[in-house]
Amino acid sequence: MRFATLVAGLLLFASSAAAQEYKDATRLGGATAFYRPSLTDVASLKRMAQRRGIADDVRTVLREAGIPEVSDAVLSVLSGATSADRVTNCADASPVEGALVDCNAPVGSTLEWMSYRPVVGGKPVPSRLEKVRWAGRAPYAAFLFRITNSNRIYTFIVPKACGNVALMSVRELRAWLPRLRPQFLLRLRHRRHHLRRHHRRGRPRHHRPRRHHHRRRHHHRRRRLRRR
């Protein structure tokens, strides 16, 4: 009985820890928003990126998150986009590198972290909220884009209500892809050398070496001798 109670207690603790891994968020915007007023279109996103202090704050957040190498690419998308493809659900979006998508993040969607600007010492300071789950009553509108760096695909999302740049997911590229390229180049180089050598001899490229024909003639001659 005690063992069963202990096991039940451990399972309850494990499920509670897993449930508490993400913190529920029910409201976006307010005093800690990265940008106000709310974003409406691509032009408003560009205005946000060009506002004084925003670029430095974005770089600070990315540096503290351990990915300062994507700062230039992220700011380039925020300040240089001219249009955005419309997708109903952000989970279904698969934009090309650096392209913007206008979508809705569903209830229950999660973020690895979300930037925000809490007031510290009387002034807003860039910071991050780790492991955020959207628990509002309805999906929220956002811009989504992807950046590839060091064999990783980073998916970022910017809620329109607050402009808080957030990391939605990180996906590793397949490790075996880079190893295939040298082998392919080696085979291609060998093939080119083979064709170039026969071309210099004045033979057509599809022509087989003469020694194959000698072997074939010798083989047929032996078969005729055996029949006799």
C-alpha cells in the first residue's frame, strides 16, 4: 500500500513538473511591450525596427539567449520586409529564408522564449520570458519568419499586439547532408576526368575502352573452339 502511494505521488510530481515547464500567458501588450501601438502591417513592423533603441534591445535579447550570430539576419527581416504571405495558422507556415508570414498563433501554442521590456530603475530594460504557452481565449495575430545559421533553423514570431520578438522553435538540419557533398564532388571529378581522357584520344564519349572488345573476341573464339 505504501509502495503504491509512493509511486502515485512520484507520478503526480512528474506530471506537475511537466505541466509547469511552460508558463501560461493570457494577455499581450501593456507596459512591458516592446513596441506600442500594436502592429498592423509590414510597414508598422518596419517602423518598429527603425525606432531608436529597438535594434539594440533586440541584439541584447539575442545575445543573452546565446544566439548573437543571428542578430543581423533578424534585424534585416524586421526592417527590410516589403510584404507578408497570409497563412491562417502559424503552425502550418513554412516560409523561405527571410520571408515574412502573417498568421494566427493558436491557443496552446508554445514559445521557447519571448522578449519583453520590464521597467527596472524607472526605465524599460530588454529581457526574456522563458517557456511561454499561449492560454488566451483566442489565437493572436503575429508575423513569423525563419533564419538559418550553423545548420540550425530558427523560427521567430512577433505578436502584433506587443512587438515582442520571440523564438518559436529551433530545428537541427540533418547531419549527414554535408558529408554527401564531398563524395558527390569526388565522383563528378572522376567522371569528368574519364570523359576528358577519352575525348583527347579522339573517341566518342560513349565508346568503351578497346580492351573490352579484345576480351569479347577472345571469349567468343574460345567458345567456338570448344564446340569443335
